[in-house]
Amino acid sequence: MILYFSGTGNSLAIARKIAEPLGEQVISLHEAVAADLSGEKRIGVVFPTYWLDAPLAVKALIPRIVFPKDAYTFVVITCGAQTNNAIWTVRRLLKRQGVRVDYCHKIRVPDTSALAFGRNPNAQTWKFDKFAPRLETIIADLSAEKHRLHFAGFDPLGWLLNAGSLAKKSYRLTTPVVNTDKCIGCNICVRVCPQGNISLTDNTDRSADRVQNTDKPVAHIGDNCTLCLGCVHFCPHQAVEVGNRPTQKGYQYHHPQVKLKDMIIRKQYQKMDNNPH
Ligand SMILES: Cc1cc2nc3c(=O)[nH]c(=O)nc-3n(C[C@H](O)[C@H](O)[C@H](O)COP(=O)(O)O)c2cc1C
């Protein structure tokens, strides 16, 4: 069984590519909270790096999942460049449950945070083929149930950036904001958000100065954002913005082998809080 978390499809695509040759099923980490994994002989966890660490949602979900202790367990992380503390964090969370990670590795994909910093994720020019050999190695290693921990060490910078007030400051840079002038209340972001953290509301109360908008429902992002930027990348009207800059259509990205419907179908999430405590 392979459990995944994904905001824009990179990690879902990698989870599927690993699952197929191994003959494993793929379910989201949100679904896994209610799943019976006790009979599984092999468990994989696939998710992205956000802010040099595992996503808030992953950190909150893993302690809620009952992992089998005797299964061959692996972690594969997607990242724009470096995983820093992401594998270390998840290994530590699994260890608390008495689960030992047998294998971990990373794979590079387009950086979905790029548009928050005024850069293009470069989906059109990204050389997916360049990283195919790494994926083949990972699949071969997992088929042979190898024991090898790549990129699993502790990284002080990753830890520092995700602690206390520094975390709040950095997370703010990649927290999506709805531009109520552009939002037409189409509901796509509501359905895409893996956290169930977006709803449509009348914007009367929140923007008394925008009288012209008061009669239309607009998206409202709640307090449990995990910063996946799915809402920013999938909005057909570029109405969800990040990094204090308008969203450019050409900068919106999702993995080419993952469709909007894939991101919506897997929505058996439970509306949840990022705070694991
Ligand atoms: C808020 C945010 C922060 C990110 N931080 C990092 C990072 O610290 N290091 C890195 O290599 N990639 C980083 N990325 C890039 C993602 O790890 C990468 O694009 C990932 O494959 C996205 O996967 P997904 O489509 O499954 O969500 C970040 C992406 C986002 C949205």
C-alpha cells in the first residue's frame, strides 16, 4: 500500500509510478487515517518537501494512522531541490509509533512554490526524463526490499525554519490569499484543497469596502492551510494569489500526468486541523 499527500500532483504521480510495478494500491494519507493497514506487508509514504520539511498536513496525519510494525516501510519525497529535514521528521514520527523506516529516497520535480517568489515552475521545459533513472533505481530498490536511508539526516536549518516565530514568518510568504475581485465562486479550489480548508462564503462581512462584490459568493481560506498551493495552481481565473503578487496563468502548474479530477476524486479527507497536539 502506498500512502501519499500531494498539492499539485507531483507526489501523486510519483506514488502511482512506484505503485504500478510493485502491484501496490495508492491511497491518500487522509484516507489512510480510517484504513485498516494491519495486513499490509509493504507500506510506502510519498509526499513533498515544503519549507525544508514535511508538509504540516503530513506531520498531523502520520500520528493518526495505525501503521503495521512488521511491514517493509519506505518513504519517498518529492522536492524542487533538497529535502532537508523532511525525511528526518517523518522517520521520527514513525519511530514514535514503533515503526522503523527501511528505505528512503528523494526525487526532483518542478518546484511548485516558484510562483510565490516570482519564478515560473517551468513545467514546459522541465526534463522529467532526466530524473527517470532515479525513479527506476528507487523502484528496483523497493522491489528488492533494500535497506538504505538516503537524505535521512537531521538538518538544523530545516528545523529552525519550521520552529516558532520564524516558521510563522516564512509560512506567510507561501500562504494563499483569495483576490475577491477575480474570484467567481466556481468552487474548484474548494474541491481541490486536500485539507477541506476552503469554503464559499458571501464576502459582505470581510470586505465592506467592496460593495460591488457583496452579492457573489467567493472562496474563503480557513486556518488549516498546509501551503500546498493547489488552490493557486488550479484556479481557472488566477484568483488565488501567493507571495503578494498576481498569479500568472503561465506560472500555474500541475503534474502533466495528473488531472484536476484526480485531485478531486481523492477527496475522502476529513476536515482536519494541522496541529497534531
Ligand atoms: C510552500 C512550498 C514550499 C516548498 N519548499 C520546498 C523546499 O524547501 N525544498 C524543495 O526542494 N522544494 C520545495 N517545494 C517544492 C515541492 O517540494 C515540489 O514542487 C513538490 O514536488 C510538490 O509536490 P506536490 O505537487 O505533490 O504537492 C516547496 C513547495 C511549496 C508549495
